[in-house]
Amino acid sequence: MVYIKKLSLHAFKSFGQRKATVELVKGLVVITGPNGGGKSNLLDAIRFVTGELSPHALRVGRLSELVHEDSRGKAAYAKVSITLDNSEKALPIETDEVTITRKIYQSGESEYYINGRSASRGELLTLLSAANIRPSGFNILPQGAILNLAEMNPDDMRKLIEEVAGIAEYNRKKAEAEEQLALADKNLEIAKASTAEVRTRVKQLEKERNQYLRKKAVEAEIAKLKTLQYRLEMEKISEVLRTVQSKIDNITEQVRILEGTKQEVSARLAELKSNLQATENEISEIEQKLSKFVKERQEVFEKIMKLRLDIRDSENRVGILEKESAHIQQKIAELESAISLSEQELSELELKIRECSNDKEQLEKEVAKMSDEVNGLRSVVKELEKKLNEVKLSKIKEERARSEAYLRLENIKNSKEQLMKEKEDICRELSKITNKIAEVDKELENLLSEVRITEEEVAKLNQELSGYMSLIGRYSEVIARADDVINKTEALITELKIRLATRPEDEASKKFEDFAKLLAEKFVDGVVGTLGSLVKSLPELDEKLDVVLNEWTNAIVTDNYAVTRLLSEMFASLDFECKLLTLNGNLDKTNCDDLEKFRAWVRDNVEFSNDFEEACKKAMQGKLVILDKGIICYPGGFVKVVSDERSKTRMLRDELEYLESYLGNIKLKLNEVRLRRDEVVKKAEFVKIEVQKQQAKLSSLNADIKSLNAERKLLEETLSQLMAREKRIDERMETLAKEEENIKERLSEIVSTEPVDEEKKLKIEEDFELASSKLKILESKYTELKIQLAERSTSLKSLEDSKRKILNLINRYRSEVESLNRSLEASKLRVDEEKKLRSELESSLTLLESELRKLDQEIENLSIKHKELIKIRDELRQTISMQAEEENKISEKLKGLWSEQQEARLESVKLESQLQMVMGKLSELGDVDATELLTLEPTLREQMLVALEAERDELSFVNQLAPEQYEALIGNYKLRSVRISELELERQEIINFIKMVEGEKLRAFFTTMEKVSEKFAAYFNRLTKGVAWLRLVDETKPSDSGVEVVVQFPGKPQRSLRSVSGGERSVAAVSLLMALQGLTPADFYIFDEIDAHMDVAYTVALAELLKEMSEKTQIIVISLKDVLAEKADQLIGVYMDRGESKIIRTKLEGVKAG
């Protein structure tokens, strides 16, 4: 047995920095002392040193608060040590004593030591667990734990019993199984969902094939309608384009006339502006002089104002100082008068203090005499009260024993009836389970027969399937070789397409070239054509310039920069990417044709050379130089190398056409082979599905057999449990019969006892009443004398306080008088200084005012001249404004005409662009005959087009590979069906395991609950002579029903623990706690005021029980009741002395101060 031999504390909570050590005995140890003395801190110290980490459990906000703090400050650390007796080697350490120490610092960090050796908390807990010692176990109960246990609701009570029974391990296994079940359910759900999607997809493919055919027909009708629509739109755009060109010609003539008028107005305006500038220069010089004089005047004026303010401030300060001197003189006279009155009042108070002191001494003598008389009479009353209580207690014990015996007999009768009823229920349940086992055996026999038939069918199908698989293998080899050839051919085709894709000659560039030609030939003046078309028109330059056409073939060529700017702005606004080339706009022959202009541009800007250095020099002069071998030198030092790709491109395209034709033939032959293989695969898949169906059926049958076996095993276990329960009921009936006989014998003994002597009781009561009345009279007189004494003491103290206040007041008045006299002298000196300063300021003011008058005269002369020049300037500005307004009007008209001209040209280009786009759309549609639609009304054609386009949009996405996808999906669907069967089998196995764990969990719970109930009933009967037990709140729900604690005190009906009074609840909770401790026994127990709410009788019974338990284990109890202290093997006192807890023992041995 391990028990605590010694406890040492240093700076822990209320214990100071002087080390306190107490040695503990093996039996019953009682710790007592006044409230707030630190008794519970001893329990906290034991929990702390055994490894407790919760601040709440140690009754602090944070662990650092465990370090003692007093007026001297906070200690550096707190340390607690306990020495455990290990003579029986219960702890795995080869020493007779084990000392455990824990030190905690102000930071909250802890250190652990075992026999002086540093250790970790985990190592400490492992060591203590060998003796079932835990910091938060049932063997250490803090304040309030009993009430918390008594107030538990049924659900919390069940959780507590499950914790004792070790249900957590079963819950862990069940949780793991439930996670596996959730995963299996999820996998099954995913498999079913994906299988449903495949089945839906097969139906969808058939629908998509029909949609594809319908879409082709709709697109053909739309092409006819759009062809007719585009042709009519082209005619309309051409008509609008001719109107816009006529408008452009009219605007050009108006612009020429307005530009001549604008030049004349501009010349007159320039002359007026020159005259205005001269006038403004002269005005600026005068304004600078004025600004200088005004600034000087402002500075003089500010100085004058400052001097005037200083003179006024000086006069104000003199007046204030004179008033302060008069006020100080008046205050000095008042203070001297107050000092005289205070001295007179002080002499009167000293006389009253002497009289009050004499009265107080007389009353103190009378109080001391009366106190001795009261104490003597109190001892007499206490002795009589003790005798009277002893007489009453013996009477109460006799009546309680009789009522408890009758109540127990009634409880035994009820228990027998309840047990008989429970036994009948068990017999009926046994009959049901036996019949159920017979039905399961019959069903198992049928399933085993069906399994044999299914296995024979699976063997036949597997033989047929192997033949099909061999044939599929041969087909697959042929297809693999063909696929290899196709992949290589497709790789070559892809490579050729990539190389051809780098060529810029695509459909977009062709359309852009046509658009540039259209601008040059028909609609826009100044557009010559494209660079490519001009080069091709000049055979002598085609070969030489061909090298630069890779990037600039489709560039638009213009003959002036104005057209280039207009087209650039238009294409930028349309977000249209293009390249523009401007020929020299200053050609001598302005009337020459476009080819001549281009030739002249080539002569001026392009050079041909075979020497690279010469080419670079010419390029630095601003020329574009073309060398042999595809080298181009650009102005600014840029050089580009271009390769001839045209012949290579033609060869690549021929090779690409041959490979595509060859690939098509191979694919046709391969499709024939695949069709043959697919027919065989379908047959094999059908056989596979049949095999899988039979295997799934076989798996399902095996799962059913396994489930029935598990169910039969569970029924057999339930049957054995019911039989064991029936046996326990029989044993319980025998026990109750024996107990009933014992109670009847004890009841006959109680009736035969003699009653208490009534005369003796009456005499003690009379003596007690007489002594109590005398004591009340004396206490009343004693209280009156103490009140009078307190009143005299209060009066004396009040008079002395008043005396001190008057003395302080007189001293303060005298110091104020001295201070005021000093202030009066200082004020007189400051008045003289201020008067002298004011005379100096007045002389300075006179000089500055004379200087200000001179500056005012100069400013007035300059202002007159400035006004005359301003008038001349305003007249010039008015004339300039009129001329500028006329010029602006002409400019506005020109801007309007230019804007109209640009808008008309832009409109022309937009119309040409629209016309080109319509022509492009017509070419995309191809040669479609739409003449038959001309007979229809335009509105009807539009309605038809809208309806067909809407239908086409609905059919925008169709699947052209629906048949092949359908065949692939069938095989996938069959495999998924087999997987679903396997997942369902796994799920059923997990469910069976969860049922088994739940059964084991219930058995462990009910076994523990019965043990706790039996021990609870025994302890409760020992403490109260009553009956108590545990029961389920709802017996129809054994898995989750709460546990109710039922008690029946002698002479009272049975009730729930939570509905009884405070004292009864406390004693019942103690009984239940001891029952729980019995399942996890420990070598020592520590209880903190578990008897706080108990009656005297219950406390006596508890003390006897703890005394009996202490023979086998160490019991440490914190209590304030004498009954427990009388039974103690060791009594320890804890009290508070100067802010620190102290420990004493009855014989003062074992206590040390370190």
C-alpha cells in the first residue's frame, strides 16, 4: 500500500516563503481550522505535485498565480514535495520511500523531480499510475465535488458510469467502424450515381444522333435565306455610297473659300497684339513700383500698430498690479482676524478633551468587572445544554432505529415483488429467443443449398468466356499494329501542318488584300493598292522585291500622309489590324498613274546591292537595301534575313495530301477489323455480365449467411445473459429473505428497551432555562456598558482630531500672511518699471507716423498714372477680342466642314467595308441557288430565318461519335454493376461489426452499473439505514437512456436524488462516490468538506465508515466538525497568521519551519 508520509510546501498559494512540512500517519487524518485559513490549499498542493495542469482545478486563473505573493513582493517560485511510502514496492522504484517534487516559476513553467532526479510530466504520471494515483481521479475530491455529483442529470450520470466502465474504448472502435461505414456508403453512393449517369448517357447518345441529322437540314435552308438577304443588302449599300461621294465634293469647295478669308483676319490680329504687349510692359513697371511702396507702407503701419498695442498693454498691466496690491492688503487683514478666532476655539477644545478622558477610564473599569460575571454564567449554561443534548440524542436514536426497521421491511417487500415481475419478463424473453434461433437455423439451411447451385452455373460460364477472350486477343494484336502505323502517319501529317501554319497566306490575308484593292480601285482617293499587287504589276521588280513580301504583302499603299492618317484613325477605332505604306507625297509628276508613283518611290527609297558594307552605309542614309541570299538592311542599323519558303510550301502540301489519302485507306480497313472484334467483345461482355451477376448473387448469399450466423451468435449470447440475470435475481431473493428475518429480530430488541428518565430530563431543562435568563440580563447590561464606552472613545477621538485641524489651520494662516507680504513688495516694483517703458514707446510712435505720411503721397501719384495705362490696354483688348472672335467663327466653320468631310469619308469607308464583308459572307456560303425564295414575302423570309436560326442554336452542340461511345459505355456499365455488389457486401460486414461492438458496450455498461448500484445501496444503508439504487430513466432505450439515482430514506417515499433536501442529497452523493471509488480503488483518499451539508447523525455514521476504511487505506479529510475530529488518528490545524497559512498538530510534533 502506497500512502503519503510527508508533505512540504514553499511559497505555494497562501503558504509563505518559509518552508512548511507536516508528517502524515497511515490511518484517518483530519485537517481543520477557520475558514480562509488555507485548508483546501493543502489538497491543491497534492493535486499540483501529482501533475495537475488545469488552473480551474487548482482554483486559480492561471498557473503563475500559485506562487505566493505578499507585501514583500512575489516569490521567485513555488515548490511542493510529497514523500510516498513504497515499502511494498507498488511503485516501480527500488526504494522504500519515493519523493516527488514540482517547482513552478512566475512564468508558469514547471519542473518535476523524482527522488531528486529531474523528470518529465509523462514519466511522473506513468510512475503514479502503477498505484492508481491520478491528479483528477476519484481519490482526490475538492470542494463542491459532492454537490456537483448530487446535481448531475441522468445523461451526465450515465456518462460518469460509462467512464468508470471504460466505454471510451468501445466508442473508439464504434467510431472507427462508423467512419469506415460512412466511407463505404460514400463509395456506394458514388458508384450508383456514376452508374446512373452512364445509363442516362446511353439514352442521350441516341438523341444526339437524331439532332445531328436535323442540324444539317436546317443549315442548308439557312444558307439559302442568307444568300438572298446578302444580295439585297449589297444593292442597298451601293446606292448609299454614291450619295456620300457627292456630299464630299461639295464640302471641299466650301473649305477652299473660307481658308482665304481666315488669312486676312490673322494679319490684322497680329498687329493689334504687338501694340497691346508694349502697353502691358509699361503697366507692369508701374505695378512693381506700387507694390514696393505699398509693402514699405504696410511695414511702417504694422510697427505703429504694434507700438500702440504695447502702450495700451503697459497701461493695463499698471492698473492690474495696483488692484492686486490692494487685494493683497485686504486678504492679510482677514487672515490675521481668523488666526485670533482659531486660538480662542483651541483653548475650549482642550478643556472638553480632559473631561472626556476621565469618563472613559471609569467606564473601562465597569466593563472589565461585568465581563468576568458573563463568562462564568456562560460556562454554566453550556454545561447544562450539553447534558440536555445527550438526553435528546438517545431518544432520537431509538425512534430512528424503529422507523428505519419498519421502512426497510416495506422496501424488502417491494423489492421482492419487483424481482418476481422481472423474472417473469425474463422467462418470456427466453422463449422468444429460442424460437428465433430455430427460424434462423432453417433459413441458413435454405441459403446453403442455393449457394451450391449458383457455384455450378458460374463454372459453366467461365469456360465459355475463356474461348471468346482468346479470339479477342488475336484481333487486338492486328489492331495494335494498325494503330502504330496510323500514329506514325498522323505524326508526319501534324508536323507538315505545323510547318505550313507558319505561312501568312491564309484566308484573312486574302480578304484584306481584296479590301485594299477595293479602296484603291473604286472608292477612296489617295489609296494606290497593296504592296503585293504593285510588285506583281512590275515584272522587272517582282523578283528583286519578292524577299520583302513575307510580312508586307498585304500592306495598303497610299500616295500622301493625310490619307494614311485618316485610314490609321479609322482602323484603330474599328480595332482592325493592318499595315500602311506612304509613297513620297512631293513627287514632281502629280498627274502620273499609280505604277509610276510606285516606281518613283522604289527609286528614291530602295537600293539593291551585293556588298554588305556598302548596303549598311546606304541604310544609314535612310535607304532600304536588299542583298542577295535574302538579306535586308533597314534604316537605323536593323538587318533581317529572310528565306524563300514558297517552293518548299508547295512540296509540303503535295506530301500532306498523299499522306492524308493513305491514312484514310488504313482507317477504313482498321474499322472493318474493329467491327469484327466488337461483335466478339459484345458476346464476351454478355457472358461476363452473367458471370458477374452469378458472382454477385453468390456474394449476396454468403453475406446473408454470415449475417445470419452473426445474428444467431448474438441471440445465443443474449440467451446466456438472460439466464445469468435470472440466476442473479434468485440469489437476490434469498438475500432479501435473510435480511427480512434479521430486521424483525432487531425490531423486537428495540421495543424491549426502557424509556429515558423523564424527571431527570425536566430538571435539566428547568436549570437550563433559569441560567439562560440570568445570562441574557447580564449580557444586556454588559452590551450597554460597551456601547457607552465606545461612544466616549469616539467623542474623545473626534475632539482630538478637531484640535489637530485647528492647529494646522493656524499655521497655514500664518504662512499665507508672510507670502502675501512678499507679493505686495514685488507688485510695487513692477509698477515703476512699466511706467518707464511706456514713455519710451510713445516717442518711437511719433517718428513712425511722420514716415507713413510721406509713403502715402508717393503711392497716390503712381496710382493716377496706372489708371490711365489700364484704360488704353482695355481698349486694345476689346479690339483684339473682336478680331479674334471673327477668326474663331471662321475656324469653327472650317472645323465643321472638315468634320463633315471626315465623317463623309469615314462613312464611305465604313460602307465599303460593309459591302466587302457582305461579299465575303456570300463567298463563304458558296454558290447557293436562292431564286425560288424571291416569290416569298420579305416578312415571311425573316420569320423563317429567325425560326431556323433559333432551331440551329438549340442544336449547336451535337455528338458525331455517338455509336462508338455507346459501345464503350456498355462495358463500363457492367463493370460498375459488379463493383456495386462488392461495396454492398463490405457495407453489410461493417454494420454487423458495429452491432457486435454495441452489444459488448451495453454488457460492460450494465455490468458496471449493477456493481455501482450494489455498492451504492450498501454504503447508503450503512450511512442512513435507507434504501438506494440506480435505474435507467427509460428502460425501453438501454443504449442511450440516462441513469437516475433513486433513494428512500427511513420513513419517507422513494425519490430521485436531485429532489431531496440538501443534507440528504449530500449523504447520498457521498455513498455514490464511495461506490464509484470501489471500482477503481486507491491507496489513499483526500476529501475536502464532504460533510459540509450533512446532519449530525449522518456525520457520525460517515465518521465511523471513514474510520473503518482507514484501517486498509490512508484517508485525509478536511472538515470543520468535531465528530470527525474525534475519530481521527491525526489532527492537523491550519490557520492564517499575518497573511500566511500556518500548520499545527495537536501535539506540535512533526511540524518544522525551514
